[in-house]
Amino acid sequence: MFPVRFDIAAFHGAARAGVATTARGSYTTPLFMPVGTRGAIRHMSAMDHDHLGAQIVLANTYHLMLRPGADLVADMGGLRGFTGWDGLTLTDSGGFQVFSLDPRVDDDGVTFRSVYDGSLHRFEPETAVAVQQALGADIQMVLDQCPPLPSAPEVVRQALERSAAWAQRARHVHAAPQQSLFGIVQGGVSPAMRRESAQRTVALDFDGYGIGGLSVGETREEMLPAIAAAIAELPTDRPRYLMGVGDPASIVEAIALGVDQFDCVMQTRLGRHGTALTSSGRVNLRRAEFARSDAPIDENCDCVICARHSRAFLRHLLSVGEQTASRLISVHNVRWTIQLCDQIRSAIVTGDFDALRHDILRVWA
């Protein structure tokens, strides 16, 4: 494996601004990573990534394994050559599909049906490593089991044990030194189980560490102590990745605990339905009050959409069912979230993090 070097530029309490260096390039943190499930961020292409300010784009192992197939992606030059995105890529392991698609799970792995044609497939920790290796991601994640919350303690315990065993198997077979491999901490909302899972994952010495199994039904008040318990056991010289979390309040609170990077589909999901993220909260652009508004989505946003289009125009597109609206609002939402993390990074460096955190929570909490 390629151990990701993590250099910390500044601290503010536990919040940290850093630079993580992989085999193929570096990225700054705190960082929001947009999700390109099937190789592209919804409604976008690699041409959009640069003006979004994206540093890492995620892809989904489960979906790409089924269509078009990992071998085809490998033959096309990996995700970099296939998608046309020259930046860094991170592939999830398929673990979230273990949670969302309710497949048959046993101690050795997962059996599931394809969402495309119903065919049966077997997926094990070794499979996850091999598929992600073929996809050519710069960072790959181990296969884990993510239980829904709330779940009975015995369900969370079983997921923890399986995730720990699968992580060890993944670590054993990983053989691509140019690809970093991140372990994943499970344990539900139990601080004790989070600490135990973190200790067992760190003992395997991964290049970075994901905190998984959160934002799956619990409250933020339950989530934050679980994050804190995990972080207390994670090394300071490796990146910490809170998986599947992207709302502004959770981002800033997790950064305050020491988290470095995030991903979420919320930005494009809201965009598809006409809801924009702004410095004053969520805005439903379908509302009649915007019919004659010449204001941008957010006057404080530097995205190309806010520079060119009014709320009135976007409302018009939504009202007539023009698909372009979904793309434009999604582009704004992704850029707005990346910009938010950039602002938080600057505030950590300048010592203004507490004030910015207060402002974000006042609007979003």
C-alpha cells in the first residue's frame, strides 16, 4: 500500500487543516468529495469538475462492477481514462449497498441481485479489493457491513465483527502499491463499540480511516459522540473520512472533532428536486416569490451558476419541467459545499473557526 502522508498546516482545537499526499497527487482538507456513482456526478461530466473545485470524485464499486464491468474500465485506462477525469478518485467498497439493497450477508461476504438484470452475484472482501484495483482508483475502501440505525446491540456487534474480519482479509490481499487502502470503523452509536472498532482497524495499519455506518437513521446528537469516540483512537498522521455525511451542520461539527473529508449525494439529490443550498439555508426555487427575482441563488457563492443565472430563470425552468434546472442547481450545490469546506479550512488557519462554526450552526442546526 502507499501510506498517505498527512501534513497538518494548522489546528484550531481538534479541527485541522491538512494536506494529504497519495501516490498520484495531493489534496487539501477539510474536503468535500462529490459522488459520481456510475462514473459521473449526476447531471455533470469531467468538464465540470475543474470549475467545481473538486479534488477527489467518488465512484461506486457495486454499480461499475455490474455495468460496464471492471475489466472494461481497466481496459479503457481505469477510471481516469474511462471518465476523462484527471483528478483523484476514490471508490467505495460496495458496503453501502449491503445496507441499502438488503442482500444476503454471511460471515464470508454478500450475495445480491443486480439492480439492472436481476442476476445473482457474490461479493467478498477479496472481490472488493480486486474490483477496485481494476477500476484504478487512487483510494479504495475495504468492504464493511453497515447496519441500519437504530439496531439491536447484537446486530451492531455482528456488523462490527464482520467488518473487522473483512478488513483483515482485504489488507492481506491488497497488492497495488499505487492505490491507497482505507479501513472503516463501525460500531453504531455506541462509543464503546466505536472505540473498539477503531482500535482493531488501526492495528491493521491502513493508509487512512473511514468512519462508516452513520447518517443512517440516528440523530446528530447520537452521531457526534460516536465520531468522537472513534477519532480518539485514530492516528493523527492519517486522513479521517466521515462517509456519507454532507449536511453543513454535520460537516462543521465533525470537523470540530477532527474529521478531514466527507462525501454525500444530498447535494445532487436536492438539486434534482429544485432545492438549493445557500448561506441562509435551503431554498426551494419552485416558490412563486422567485418568479421575478433577478438575484442569484446565493450572492455569497462564487459558482458559475450564481454568476450567470437568476432565481427567476431557474424557477421558470423548474415550472416547465426543463431538465437543465436539475443540472444547474446541482452544480451550484456541489460547488457551494466545496466552497464551504474551503472557508472552514481558511478559518482554521486564521483562528476564526469558532466564529464560522457558530454562523453555520445558527443557520443549519
